[in-house]
Amino acid sequence: MVTNSQYEEFFQANNIKYQDIKINYTGKNVHITATKDLEEGDVVAFIPKDAVLSIRNTAIADILEEADLSGVLGLAVAIMYESSLGPASPWALYLSSIPKFEKLPNFWSLENQKLLQGTDVGRSLAEDVSYLTDDYNQLVLPFLDKNPQLDRSFMTLQHWFYATSLVTSRAFEVDEFHGESLIPLADLFNHRSGNEHVHIESGGSVCPLCGSGNGCACQLDEDSMDEDNIPELNEDEVPELNDDEIPELANDDVPELDANGNAMEEDGSVTDEDDDILEITVVKPCKAGEEVFNTYGDHSNASLLRLYGFIDKINPFSCVKIDREEILKHLKLDAEILEDRLLFWDSIGKDIVDQLGAMGDPEEVAEDHEHDHEGGCCGGEGDEDEGEYEDEEEYEEEGDCCEDEDCEGCDEGDENPLEDDFYIESKGQPSFALYAFTHLISMSTSLFETMAADLDASVSSLIAIKKSIEPHSKGLGPVTQTANALIQKAVRDRLTEYPSVESSQSSLSDEAVAAYALRDEEIRILNDYLTNF
């Protein structure tokens, strides 16, 4: 059970301050309320970055960096290490005041896990456990082998599962230097979907190498310091300057630096000290006595349950995912033709759809795309070979870049660029990407060949699809109806996966309540689609 004294002692020791809010310690259900009317722009908490638990602050920061363990992986290892120190860890009070692990679905009993059958969470459970196990075996164990000074009894597979659950459920992005971190106090604010009161603000960009926001020396382009990039000059190419031609720098133009290379004011203070402080700032007014909510992001209830262990009763971001295989199994199309269309979608179509989905006016996307295409976007190179997309072999190589341990082309933790954004939205409407994909794979051969040969035609066709499914549209055209038929078959198949189990217990566990609520919501969304579209 969390106690007031544990948190407050840690806050005081680490100069964490809050105002105009009250932390209500009620066992496991800690929540924060406003002690006065809060207005937009008010700052209710100040948290020094030195107080966060990150891969940069932990005592094993150097060996984590040497092993290139960052992101979720690095932070989970840091948590295991700091936990192994017991009272000697700077975060001992903090770690002892939070749960040992979050009760995510992969920690549920088999009985409660069965209640998730058919849901997005239930369909991903085995895969989640497999990924975590692979990461431990392939990355953590070799790291431990190279560092025998670490106490492995606190870094078992079970500890790894516990630590990753804390990262996924409690970590926030601090800045480019610290990355994902555990932020004491910030993790006490509960989540609300799309209607939160506060945000965590970092105070500006910082150097990803040293964390300074004051123009440090290491912000120089490292590539420019590479010997291979320094041009060689012959002696006769070096101009000679007379003494009177060499400009002098006034003392006023040279800033005084502290021991860390940070620019200082005349009084000796470091400039922009706010770069070292996180602020929790009000973004939406909150009345005195009301609970103050933060947001963990725009997550569906399936994502909230999978990553944080709870669902939001009122969640505008709820949806049900549809896998491409669920669509393709109902499509009768020659294998070679289908392969070509899938390659087109993965290499070009998905990117265009993402751009269209991110902008409000489809015509703006068309203009921007036309402008960008002149410079060689979408695999084209200006006028030459216009409209041709990468061949299959080249594209597969590009998609495999993340498997290279030395790859610098993608960041750890980023979503798979080939992952489909196919889902049925909370009100029963298919996502634009799902509609566009089903159009592409079901359209006539002549129309597809036109799209593949002319990128402008591709954009125009996808814009027409987007317009046809917008709320003000007068109805689905015949092409959209064909695509809709494929989606309907996939949805009906999906509905058969949910177990027809009703609650027979008078008192359900929190896990069972969440499982039933998620299942009922997903069934409602899928039925809304069949009814309205």
C-alpha cells in the first residue's frame, strides 16, 4: 500500500514541489484533486530532471550506453539494477512506494485471460510474451554476461517482465537526452482520454548527448569532425593573412562557460535553468475539488488495457483492429496479381494514405504531393521513371533495416513502418486506410494498372475514396460497396471469435470486469459497422 510519508519523503529529498493540488492516498487508488480553481497555464508541479529514473541518471548509465541499450529495454534494465541496490539506490523510496509490477493482462490468471478471447488484447497476448522473452534472451542475457558485477538474482526473466510492465504503464518521454523515464509525482495523475487537464512539459530542446540546452560543444555535427570529411589542402591553397587582416573578437562576444561547457550569466548562474526542470502545466481548467487528469496518449481501450492495465469507460479513441489476412482470405484473386498490389500498397499506397489521413483537406495533399514528386518522392526520381515503385527485392531490403544492429535508419521503439492501420472506429466507421486497402486489392485490373503507372492517378483515386467515406458524403459508390463487402465478411468472422460467456459471479475481479467491458465494447463497435455501413 502506498503511504503519504513514502512519497513525501522522496519529494522533499529530491526537491520535487507541487502546489494547488492534493495527493489523495487511498491504498492502491491514488488520485490527485485540485485545491483551487485551476486555469490554463497554471503550473502545479516542478520536477528536477535529476529526480527522474532514466538510462542517463542510473548508476549503470555508462555500460547501458556501451551496450547500446536504450528506450524501453534500457530503462527496464535500469529499474532492475536500481531495485537490486535496495536502500542504497537514490530511488529506493520511490521504487518501494509503487507496485512491484503492474497487473497487465499477461500477469492475469488463465481463467481471466480466457475472457479476453477474440479481443484485440487476447489476440496479442502470446505474441507480447514471446517478444519480451526474445528481448530478454537476445539482449539482456548477453548484457549480463558481459557485466558479471551485476546481481543477476534481481535480473531474472520474471524481474524483466515486472520491470517492462512498469515502463509501459508509468514511463513518460522527458527529452532527447533522458528519453523514456519514470517521473515521480507525474505518474500519480490518472488518465482520461481526450479531455485531460494537465501535460508534462520539458522546457525546450536539449542536446541528446549531454542533456544541456545551453549551446554545448558536443552539439557540433559529429560527422563534420570525422577525419574522412575534412578536405585536404595543398600549401599553395592556404591564403596568407597579415596581422591587420585577422579580426579580433571582443571579450563581450565570448560567453563564459561553466565546468560542463554551459554558457553562464554575469552573476555566474547557468542560463535557461528551466531546461533542467519538468513542469506539470494546466491545459484545461479544473474546478476546486475535482480530480486532475493527465493523458497517456490517444489509446484505444484495448491498448490501455494491454499497456496500462485499465480501460476508460468513455473513450473516443476506442476501435477494433482488422488484420489484412482477415480481408485477404475472402478475396478471390490470382496470387501474382495480389502480390503486385500488396507491393504497391506497402511501398507507395500506404504512405499516400497516411498523408491524406493526417491532413484535413485532401486537395492540399494532392498539391503537396505533386510538388514533392517533382523532387523524386515515392520512389520516383523526378521525371525519370515517374510512377515506378521499387521492385520487390529492393523494398524488402529496406523493410529489413531494423534487423541490423548497427542500423541508424530507425529509432528503437518506433512502430513497424509496414504495420497496417486497419480498424473499425468507435462509432462503427472503418478507418480510411482499411477502406483504401480494400479498394486497392478489389479494383479492376485496368484501374490498378493506371494507378501503378501514374502516381498522380494514385493520389486522385485515393482522394476520391477519402471523400466518399467522409460524413458529408451522399453515400457509398459501387466501388466502395465492393470494398465494403470484403470488410463485412471480415467483421462477421471476427464476431464469431468472441466467447458467448456471461458473467455468473456476483462479485467479479477487476480483471474480469475489464475483460467483459472490452469484449462488450468491441462487439458493439463491430455490430455498429454492420448496421450503419
